[in-house]
Amino acid sequence: MSSSRIQVVLDPAEREAFRAQARRERLSLSAWMKAAARDRLAAAQEVPFPFDAAGLDAFFADCDARRTGHELDWEDAKQLVAEGLASGRSET
């Protein structure tokens, strides 16, 4: 495998911030910057949500298939939230 070098011009504060984060992740600055670039490239290549009509129809059909029970009406939902807040319980 052949490799090549590139030069990246950074201001001193930026360089130190990058170096400090690399140190926290136990990486060299070079390894950290390569990992950041790979992450950015991977994120750019992710498949976006299907916004075409067929994709949306399939998405909502899947949502409908997963639905169980019934949905509370708004007043019942507000009451349930108020009771939860009053009891001091927190469920996450």
C-alpha cells in the first residue's frame, strides 16, 4: 500500500483543541484526523430516508403494523402526564 502526505493548515487554538481531543481518545493527532475524516465520509454516504411516495407509504404501513392497543385522546394523555409528574416518578 502506498501512502501520501497532505498538509493541513490550522490556527494554533484549533490545533491544540484537536490534539487535546486526540490525546483523550489515546490517538495520535494524525490518527484522530483520519478517523474524523472517515466518519465524515461515512455520514455523507448514508442512505437518506425515503421521501418518495412509495417509501413513505411503506414507512407508514410499517408504523401501523407496529401499533398495539389504542391511543389516548388528548385530555386522557394530559391527565396521565400530570399524574406522573405529581407522583414524582420518572420512567425512561
